[in-house]
Amino acid sequence: MRYYIIAGEASGDLHGSNLMKGLHAEDPEADIRFWGGELMLASGGTMVRSYKEGAVMGFTEVIAKGFKLLENIRFCKKDIVSWSPDVVILIDYPSVNMKIAKFYHRRVMRVFY
């Protein structure tokens, strides 16, 4: 199966890496593409972007990085469509992941948060 995982912060990277290890144990042919960090990268798969590129804390930082966040969402949607995974798995990062979930749920894709 093809999995697309999005983790937008350090704790999501940890949970994502454990999930990826479990997926590989159950499905040795698992093909995983993800947004995450070094822990997920060490677990195997293809990293699209580092969570550090989109991590924000507080209202002022959201305003300052707003255009970058919107660009990340647009890029993510296109990347998922072009890669066509069997499952999209979203970990934490609600400011982005809820938008991704809504977008793909309408397209009848399997999305898990």
C-alpha cells in the first residue's frame, strides 16, 4: 500500500516514526511519503518536507508565516493528488491537517487523523 503521512511538529514526528515502523512490520512493501522530521526519515520512506518549515507558535508567527503556510497547504494537496496514495494519515498539526482532511474527505479518499 501507499501511505501519505503528515506530521507538523516534533511530537508528531515521534508518533509518525513509531507508526511507520509498525506499518513496515505489517506491510513490508509499504511505500510511505511524508511530511515530518528526522525520526520519520530514519524509519524509512520519502520525506517531502520537514515539519520545521511550517511549524509556528502563537498568533504573530502565524501572521508572519501565513503565506508560507498557505503555500504548504496548496503544495500538499497537489502532491497527494499526483502521488495518489491509498491512505492519508494526519498526525496533530490541526491548522493544516484539518484543511487537508476536509479536502480529501470530499474526494472519497481514506483519511485518518
